[in-house]
Amino acid sequence: MTTEPCSANDTDCKEAVEELYVFLDGELTPEKRASISAHLDACPPCLTAYEFHSELKVVVSQKCRTELPAGLRDRVFDALRALET
């Protein structure tokens, strides 16, 4: 873990950390994504937070995969089709 100080101000860091999940999900505008990306490049503490949350997202995604019981998917689709009619 890095201990280098951030060259940005506290507001920039707060905004970058608050936007991490939206950034990771690719839901920011190109301009906002570029701004957060530039901040992460210049701010080791925020980059460390980004790396942690990025890895956490992958681990959670991998661990939360469960096999569906046989036929459940078909029953759900049948129920949805029935609602449409």
C-alpha cells in the first residue's frame, strides 16, 4: 500500500472515491471518466482505493454465482410470458 500524499485537494479525492463504483461500472460520461482517470493517475491513495474496489467487485462477482435449479429459468420465462398476455 502506498503512503505517498495526494497532489489533489480533498474535494477531488472525495469526489473520486464517491464515483468509484460508477467509474468501475462504466456509467460516467466520457468527460467525467477522463477527469476521474486523471485524478487516479495523479493520486496514489485514490488509486489504491480504486484497485481495492476493483478487486472486491471481481471477487464478489465470482463468489455470487449460483447454479439455478433445473427448470427454474423455463418457469420464470413462462410466468413472464403469461403476464404479457
